Amino acid sequence: MAFTVSRIFSPAAFLYSFVVIAQFAFGFYLGKQIEPSPALGLVYQFAFLWVVGWWLVKDGRERHVAAVYDVGFFLSIAWPIVMTYYLVKTRGA
């Protein structure tokens, strides 16, 4: 039986771990007063949107909430608003 990453790892735990590790890395650069590579910032942005999108899609399937047509573009434009609305809608105020 083939296992995928989504079956092994929880998207929420992966999101929390990713944010902690990335912020630790940025704090290390800040503490050493070294300018991080622009590629690091670019990879961070893409990876963060991917993890948030993965979590939204999986959580939406579990809670039977329909997703928007183009989740990737929608997340890249308005992810703070989308996340707030989604959490209030699925879990209540």
C-alpha cells in the first residue's frame, strides 16, 4: 500500500512545525546580523502558501466545506482573510 505525505503527516502539525523552524532560521540570521538569501524568502513564501493550501483542502474535505475554484491564487492574494473566515465558518465564533 502506497503512503502519501498527507496520510503520514497532519497538515496542521506540519504547518506549525514549518512556521517554527522558518522563524527560528530567520531569527538566527537576524541574531548574527547576516542578510538572508533572497531565495530563502522566496522559498518560504511559496512553501507557506503550499502548506496553508494543503491544510485548507484537507480540512475542507473532512468538514464537507466546498472550496473556491482557484485556491492557490485566492490564498496568495487574501490568505489572512480567507483563513479567518474559514475558521469562523467551520468552528464557530
